Amino acid sequence: MAKPQVFISKRRLDATLQEKDFERPGREMLSALRLDPGDRTVMIKPNVTAGAPRNSGIVTHPAFVGGLVDYFVEDLGMSAKRIFVAETTSPSQPADSRDFGWARSGYTAMSREKQVKLIDLADYGNVRITPENTVHLHNIGISRWAASEDIFYINAPKLKTHNLSVATLCGKNQQGIMIPVVDRHLCSEAWRTAFGRDFKKRSRDWMHVEDHETWQRTIAHMHWDVYLACQPDFNIIEGIVGRDGNAFYLGRNFPTGLVVAGYDLPSVDVVGAYLMGFTTENLVYLKVGVERGICPPSIHDVDVHLVQENGDIVRLDDVSPYVADPKFEVYRDIPADYPKKGLFQEYDPNSEALQFSA
């Protein structure tokens, strides 16, 4: 049986990053793979849920998504009217507040420049899907856009860590296609499932590593349940700047210059996690996927190719030279991680510039 294929690229970055450093690598990846959506409308789903600034390292950079749009419009000749960028906010928020999240993350400006429409998936309803072999989530509400056979769904997460799932890649990014919005609060739902509905969520000062891993395992099962309900047509991780820490305002930004892409979500996450410094043996999310027979057992079970700057594609026998240096560190907001809090910086949400750790 052929191994699943995953493609990576690594671009050299100057000391001062420019828009082209984000725009070109994604477009070059799609061009090298000759990605073809056929006659389907394209929906790109980045990670913008935090509404963080464009240069925070917290969200998928809007210029990277803009580069994906350029591929479809300029290289394939598609109409921009057939390309949509989608994310989910809460329908209870006022319209101006919901728009603020797009604007703050730089997506409003990008959509105007590229003439593509931003859509809130919560406005379009869902379909209920009941996959086989689920563990915690059984009747799952999936966005009509993501579930439609007429849509070419591209999952475009950020390369970063997370205080619960440890690595937040393609699988976790799919929380944003869960509709209604209340269903996608999987961190809280995993807490209730792991510790009981009467166990109130509170400070994690009491939590041991084993307790946190129980919580991780629970949400990992939920992410794989969602995957069984909906598989993206294509996945592409923006790692031009990767971020570690707790996924939000405590962390470090690394100019890694990486893009990871492929059709098979579990394999893309195995490679993305490996490039961050994690493996299927030490990342609970991947271990659960392996146990359930969804995820490749290791990086050696994936056929990894390098997309070079000239567009040539070469097979890699050894992926280790492309692992981030230093490797990503997670901050789980639990006592075991308190000693390494000094590694990370608080991001200034009012800053317009990329901030890198010394």
C-alpha cells in the first residue's frame, strides 16, 4: 500500500519580513502541486478565531491566504467571485464586533485587495453527520459549506502550539466548521467529559501532568471524531512564522519559513508536528489517532517531499534537517510548566509589527 504523500517547503527569510514572504510560499506550493479544484467553488478556512492582530503569530497570516487566492485567480484564471475565505464567530455578537475580528487580523484589507468575500460559517447553517466509529461526538453539526460536494474545502491552519491540544494544526482548526457555534467549544466539552459535568472548570493550579493528559486525550478523540465527519479536500499549514507557548498571547514567534501541505489531514499533521519537534510517541493527539487507525504510526510512514524554490519536487529520505531549531515548547498553564514561563513573551496586542523572542 502506498504511503500518503505530504509536501513541505522551507524558504530563507530576511531579517525584516515583508508581505511577499507570506504571499509567495503558499502560492508556490499550490503551483508546484498543480492543485485543481475542478469546477467547484473554493473555500479557504484559516485560523482566525482569536481575532488577534495579523502579525501576532496567533492567526494564519492574511497575506499567506492572499497568496493562495492569487494562485487560483492569476495562475488558474478562476473568478475571485468563486473563492471565499471562511471562519466562524458567535452569532450572538453584534455585526460590528464580528467584523472587528476580521479587520484586526488583517482579513478585511486582504479581501478588499483580492476582491474575495469573507463569510461567517455560522450564518449558513449546518448538516448533521453521524460517522461510524466515533468515541465522544456522534451526531456532529458540520458547516454546509465544508460539507458540500460543490465546495473545494481548503484547511489552512497556523503552525503553533496550544495549552490543551499541545499542537494545534489541521485537526484542531476544524473546530471552526462545527455549527452551531456552541458545539465547537470542545475545550470545555472535553473538560466536562474527562472530569464530570459537576466538576466546575477553574484554575488549573491543582492539575498534574496526568490529569492534563486525560484532558488532552479526550479532546483528541473529539478532533478525530470531527475528522471522520468531514475531511478537507486539501490542507496547507502556514508556518512562515511559527508560534509556541499557549496559542494566545504568551509565546515566542519563530521565522521558520515552513509550509506543509497535502490531501490527507492526519499525515499533514504528523509532518507538521514533527517539524515542530513532536512525534506520534510524545503528542497525545497523534497517539490517539494512531490507536484509532486514522493516523500514520510515525513520520517514516509518510512519503515526504520537498518543494524547491524553482518548483521542482524531490523526495526526502530524512526530514530531520527541516525540524525547527529551537524546537517548539508548549505552555499548558499548569504547575509543571510554571518553571519555563520565562521562555515566553507577552505579545502586545496593540503592536503592528512582528515580535520575535530574543
